[in-house]
Amino acid sequence: MNQTRRSGHRKSGLVTALALLAGALAVYKRIPLTNRIGDNGNAYFGMAYDTFLFFFLLCGHASQTVVAQMTAARCAKGQYRNTRRVWNAAVLCTLILGIAGSAAMALSAGILAGGLFRTQEAAFVIRCMAPSVLIASLAGALRGYFQGMGSMVPTAFSRFAEELAGFLLMFSLVSGLGGYGKKVGALLFQPDYEQAFGAGGAALAFGAGSLISLLLLAVLYFLFQGSFRRRERKDAGRAAEDYGSIGRRIAAAALPAILTGFAMQGSFILDQVLFMRLMPAGADSAVQWGIYTGKYRILSSIPAMLTAAVCTGLIPSLSVSHTGMNPGRTREKAFLMLKLSLALSLPFAVWSAVTADSLIPALFTAGDMETAARLLRLGCVSMVLQALAVGIACILQGLGRERLLFIGAAVSLILHTVLLSVLLHSLGMGTDGVIWAVTALYGVFVILGMVFVLRTGALNGDWGRLIGIPAISSAVMGLAVYLMNRFLSAVLDGKLLCLLCFAAGLILYLLLMLSMRSLSRRELKSVPGGGALLALGRLLRFY
């Protein structure tokens, strides 16, 4: 039993580590990309990516969830022949929808760029991103297949391989296409062509990374087929399901997943459309959006990415405790997710606000630095709320309350859209208005989500310690980093100073959290990487 538990912890730790590495690569690769294509190019890439996100949510987002659910349900009953039929039907549906989504995105690129975004240069980038809809949809179906079989490792490994391949290919594609765009732009007197073609190279690198991930998953799938066919021959299930019935069940399961996906991620698409439509047309709007999406949004998403990587690994254990009618463990796991969300996001938000003026120039070498630093300070509250929203979403998923998750996300999105329209159209607040509206979006979702979770009775703990210890630790850390940043800025290089402030702030924050025992021994043992922190706490006699 202990050996099985240790094996489960090792797998969970591996999945979390790979998720963190993939997220780190996804964030880091945008920094050299921004330095190469500038704020304009970032705007074009952001428009293409959000257009991809719309078509992917519509055509392929549900494939992973649907395949995982339907595969797991049949494998649990030993119905491996029906599992095969579900997989065949799901792949056919994903292939048809993926082709349709890629074709629609490519064909509508000119209309979307010129009519919706009022930035014609983005059309080329959108076309370069279009094949990714099909590739990502098929990759999602394969990931769902392995998840349904009970393994998250192929999903985590393929995502890491996707980000690594995209990162390595990005430099050559961006430089090659950017250089070609510069020559074309000189002939046509279009100086933005270099940034647009460079962004197109980044879009192609994104698709190439997805393709390598798909090929890797396909290889793993075929390697797995030998053992699966042996299970099929011993199938203990009932008669084979007909494909018509399977298709109806796929559609019934896909619709809630699609609606939830739009409710959870629709703000990214709406923000861009409303900003480009309601702000004055011209290059300045594209530049401002490029600063927001290529500098601020990339950095502000780090706490949510960390929270998702850690809390997602706890969802299965929360589900087991909930379905096993163990309310004590259910409350403990749910409260731990909330603790981790705040403990990971609050120090990063404080550190970002304190070091914004030196952090932005240390990371980026092109574009407007002052505006990006101001946005980073303005958005520090949004970072914490976004991470809390991710943690609450993981709790609701673990409790099987997807309907409540959808309701909370949908209500928040509607209110966010109304507020953003007022801030942009009536008050002309620009990217500041976007940040205020996004802060309100996550704030409303956190309030609704907490109400939903509390009504289930799945939260019970020391709320004072939950909020107080991270707040005190972050405040002390923030003061120390502020003093370092102020008095050492004249004698140290900006990049070295940021690295030193980060290292000192991280060490100080961890020591304060451990000294006040923010997480118990049991909680640390259940978190990937918590064993090392527990060993450090014991070494320092904190535990």
C-alpha cells in the first residue's frame, strides 16, 4: 500500500514538474519574441492566437475532456471493445471539426483582421496559425485517451515537448520570415511587414511544436496498442455500442465542455475584439494592445500558471475523497488548494509591483517600458484574484460541480463584458480599463465560486492563517526587496539586480512561511515538492 502511494506521489510530482517546465517555457519564449518583433508584432501575434483560441474552443477543446470521460467510464467496466468504438468515433468527429475549424480560420483571416480587429497586417499571422486548430484538436483527443486510461504522464510530457520544440524552432522561423518581411516591406513601403512576418514565424513555430507533440502522442498510442488489444480479447463488457448512440453521447458531453471553455477563456477573445473596436483605429491601438498582451499579460499569468500546475495534480485525490464519502479529507484537500493559490500568487504580485520599473527593462529590450511597468503595478491585484479563481475552479472540478463552475464563469464574463464596454467606450481608459475589467471578472468569479464551494460544505479551516501568514510574509518580503531595489540600483546591472531581488525575496518568503508553519506536515507531504520544504523546515527546527 505504501509502495503504491509512493509511486502515485512520484507520478504526481513528475506531472507537476513537467507542467511547470512547460509553463515556464511558454512564458519565457515570449520574452525573446517580443524583443524581436516589438509591440506591433506582439499585437499581431496576440490577435492570431486569440482567433486560434476561438476556433479551437469551438472545434477541438472538448475532445480531450470527452474522450477522457467516455474512455474512463468504459475501461472501469472492462468494456474495451466499446472503448475502441468510442475512440474511433471521437477521432472521426475531431478530424472533421478540426479541418473545418482550420479552413474557416484561414478563409476568414482577411475579414477578421480588417473588419474585426481593424489591423490588416494580422491576416498573414492568422493564416499561419490556422493549421494549429486541427493539430491541437487531434493532440487533445490523444491526451484524453491516455487520461481515460489512467495516466497523466503522456499529457504532461507531450505538453513539455510541444513548448520545447516551439521554443527551439521559433528563433529560426521568426528571423527568417522577419527578414523576408523586411525586404517586402521596403519594396511596398510598409515598415510593419517585418514585425508581421516575424509574428507569422512565431505562429508557424507554435503549430510546429503542436505537430511534434501530436507525433509523439501518436507513437505512444501505437506502442500501447499491443497491451490494449490483449485486453480487448478478454473483454468482459456487454454487446458493442452502435456508433449512432456513441455520436449522440459525444455531442451531449461536448456541449457543456465547449460552453464552459468559452465561459472560462472567452474574456481573452472579447477583450481583444472590444479593445480594437472601441479604441481609435490606428497604429497606437495596436502598439498598446501589443504591450498589454506581450508584456503585461505574459508576466501576470505566471501565478495562475503555477497554481494550475500544483492544484490540477490534487484534483484526483479530492475527487476520490469526495466520491468516497470522506468529508474530512475532502475539506482538507479543498482548503489546501485555496492555501496554495494564495501562497503562490500573493508574493509574486507584491514582488512584481515593487520591482516593475527595473523588471520590465531587464526582460525586454524593445517597445514601451514605462507603460508596461505601470500596467504590471496596476494588475497586481488581478494576479492574486486570477490564481484564486484557478484554485476555486480546480475545487469545483474535483467536487464534480462543473455546472456551478460554468454558471460562475458565465455570470462573471457577462458582467466583465458590460464593464469593459463602459470603460473603453464611455471613459476611454484603454489598457488600464482592460485591467480593471479583468480584475472585476476574477473578483466576481472568486466571490461566486466561494459561495458555491461553501454551500457544498467542502471548506473548513483556519481562515486567519490562510490569509494572514501569506500576507505578512509577502509584506516583509516586499519591504526587503523594495529596499534592495532602491539602494542597489545605482551600483548593479538591472538584470543582476532583478535576479538578486528574486532570489533574496524567494528565500525570505519561504523561511517566513515555514517558520510560521503556513502548511502542516501532512499538507506538505501531499504537495509535489513539499517533501523538500518539509526537510528544510526540520533542518531549521521549524517542524
